[in-house]
Amino acid sequence: MTSLKILTEKHNLLRETKFQLKSFLLIIRRQIQNTFANTKKFSDKGQLKALPIISVSESNLWNIDDNEQNWILTAGKVQNLRLAAKRLNGIEVEANKPFSLWKHLGNPNIGQGYVIGREIREGCIVPTIAGGLCQLSNALYDAALKANFEIIERHRHTKVIKGSLAEQDRDATVKWNYVDLRFKSTCSFRIEIDITTDKLIVKFRSSEKIILLLLQTLMFYCNHQNSTTAYRVATLSVSNIPTELPSNKKEQLQLSFLTTNGVSMTTT
């Protein structure tokens, strides 16, 4: 408790008051915006479990550079990450629909069991309820970049923690509810989160890279084989894309790819 008191006192009372007032106004504004936004809460339907893993983000839970004061906050952070991971693990996000972190986690300040962890606020490390969830948003953002997803909303941290993804500019800070992380994909995807004794591991499953591999294969045939062969390969390959991809999307892939590469759509 002494360590928490010292850290709290470092964050000036006047600055804290201004921050809380500003936060309140921003929360109200975002709530109004969310009322009209097309954000959906997704669940685990179990339909994408068999799809391949297209991206992975792995980070350390414990920072070797933590001092005695910060260690207790890191322990709280780990507990908070476990609670948040339970809410996100297994959800399957529909194609072209935005994923919103706060839409799925809800308000962490009210009755969800979160404990005091560390939060980076205006360049300072301060103890706060549900502190440390940014490590999860960092990992989600990192995985989304690796999967080539479209980033809709992302905010950088005001301070770089040594050993974090912020050092690589692959971080995404969040603050209920007006500082969010949002992204989407052209294909449905599944989020899987695993927390070991020392690692946070975020994985995405999707057919996204299956399609990319298919297009690369078709390009080879278009460049090295005749039109008839390329057309037949395209027809066979596109028909075998996972069923979660709409049939009209399959046809668009086939037609646009072949015509772009100058392949006749006749088989004679």
C-alpha cells in the first residue's frame, strides 16, 4: 500500500482533477457517437476454429526493469489481463464489420472484478482500476498489423515503456470509453488469447492468407500456362476456398484476377 501511495502522490491533485473532468466530457461524447455507430458485439460461434492462424503477437507479462514500486502494479496488470482475455477469447468477427475493444470489454470500472494495475496517463505511470489492459490492446493491434487488417482507430501511448511494443511503434493505448482500438478485415476472423505464467499470446485465425496464397498460385499459372489451364485452375481453386467466404466473393476473386492478368474466360 505504501508503494501505491507514493505513486499516487506523484500524480498532482490538480492535474488529476483536470484529467477526470476532461475524461467525463469525452466519455459522454463517445457514448453519443456510439449510439449512432455501426459497432457490433461478437461471440464465439465455433465456426472458424479450423481456419489457419494468420498472425501471432507474443509479449512478456513481467518486465525485468520493474522497480519495487511498479512490481505490485504489474501483478495487478496480469490479473486484469486474465479477466479481459476471458471476454475476448474465441470471439469470431464478421467480415467487413469493425471490432471494438471496449464494445466487448465494457466499462472496466464497475463490478467486473478488475484490480489496481498501472496506467500510463499524460506521461506518468499511475495506479488505477483495470490498469494494464493496454498490453492486450498492444497485442491486438500488433496482430492486426501482421494480418494486414484495416486499422480504424488507434492511439499511441504518451510514454514508452522499455520492453513494450511501444518501442516498435506497434502499441495502442485505450481508455474507457473514448480511447478505443478498432479494426476490421475483409474476411471473418477469430481471436484467440492465451496467458501463460510469463507470456501474453494473441492469435488470429482467418481464411485471409488462404486467399492470398490462391492468388499467388493463379498468377503463376497465368504467367506460365495457357488460358485454358489457368481458367480451370482458377475455377477449381476458388471453389475450394473455405465456405465462410460468400460465393459472390469467390466469383469476384476469380473473375477480377483472371481479367486483370489478361486471361480469356473461354475454355476453347
